[in-house]
Amino acid sequence: MALYGFLQTEAALAKTSYEEDVAYVKELCAKYGGDKIYKTVDNVEGIFQMKARNPDQDKQWADQYGMEEPWALAFGDRGSSPSDLGIRGKGYWFIEQQPGYGLNEGPPYRRRFLIGTTTKIQNSDPDAVVSSEGFVLERTEAKVQKLKSRYGYVTEDLSTPELRKRWIGGGKLKIIDLNTHEILAERTDYYRATGSQVKMAWVDGVSCRRDKLTYIPSFIRSVLRPPIALPTEQQLAKIKGE
């Protein structure tokens, strides 16, 4: 009974601490958080992910103080891509990235892009990317010396040691015109992660907003709007080249 009572007390304290942290996140959101969209752009074929992601970050989810940019990772900015290429015909045609984590910034850069095939769609896979002619479009990657992207984005970690002590992560996202250096949009966000109660402690939690634009890729696509149509063979050829 004594042990049961102790566990009950611990659970009650943890719940109280969590509720206090969530309330503090709401204060941070009210003071500093929010989205600012200064300009949107239509028919953006590709974007530049300006910061390389650590491929081993999936091993850091339980690391309270060592996790790199918990907010950015928890809300969808991964090393694979900021948004799946051509997803359901609504994604970007190409995505450009730095050479890799721990390496000097490019050039060369990595470009992930769609390529055409001669394979007709054989099933009703909802995630398949299919051209208007009915051919499957596949994803590939190449090293390039020059960026094709006119627009890019970068994140900044706002998770101080004091915030991390409470399992609170924060971050800032900026969407930038790479030609003019104009900031088109920015987001400042905080969240109270699920914490040490679960294995993937930083993976998710209560943030400043909870709607269809909560996640970073969705917000980016709302500012830098991908083409409505999938690329033609001629457009695909241009993407592949320098």
C-alpha cells in the first residue's frame, strides 16, 4: 500500500507539472509565437532546405538536452525532405538540400526530383505519382553545382536549457526569397513534449496551434504553393539538368 500511495503521489505531481508546463507554453505562444505571412507565391516547382539534418536524429528522441532542434523534427522537417515529391499530385517537383550533415555547405548540392518512366500504373495506390498520360513518376537524386530553387527555408532552435528542463521545445522558421533575401513568411512556435513518460519523448506534444497548418511542410506549401499539375517530360528534363 505504501508503494501504491507513493506511485499515486508521483503521478499526481507529474500531472500537475505537465499542466503547469502546458500553461507556460500558452504564455510563450501569446508573447512570442505565431505566423507572419508577408507574401505567397504560386507555381513554385522546387524549394531549398537550407539546413542539413542529422541522419541519426531518430536516435535522439529521448535525449532531453542533446536532441537537435526538437521542435523542427517533431513538426515534420526531416532530412528525407520537407515535403514528399509530388505527393498525390500536390507536392514539389524537386527539392534541393545541402551536401549532408557535418559537411561544408554546397556546392555541390543534392537535388531530389521526379523522373518519368515507361511503366503504366498497375494499381490504385493512393500515394503513386502518375502523369496525365498514366505513367508512373519515380523519385531520384543527383549532385548538382547550381541551385534551381528561387526560394528556401531555414529553422532556428529556441530550446534553451531552462525550457528543455521542462520538456519544452521551441523554434523559428523563415521562408526566404534566395534572390532578394526577402523574408516571405516566418513562424515562431513552442510545444510541451510528451516527455520522459514515453520512449519517443520529444516526438510530439501541445504546441501553439493545432490545425491543418500545424506541421512545417503544410505551412511551407501554404506560402510556396506547388504547381497544381504534374510536370511534363520536357519539364522533367529541365529539372534533371543544371
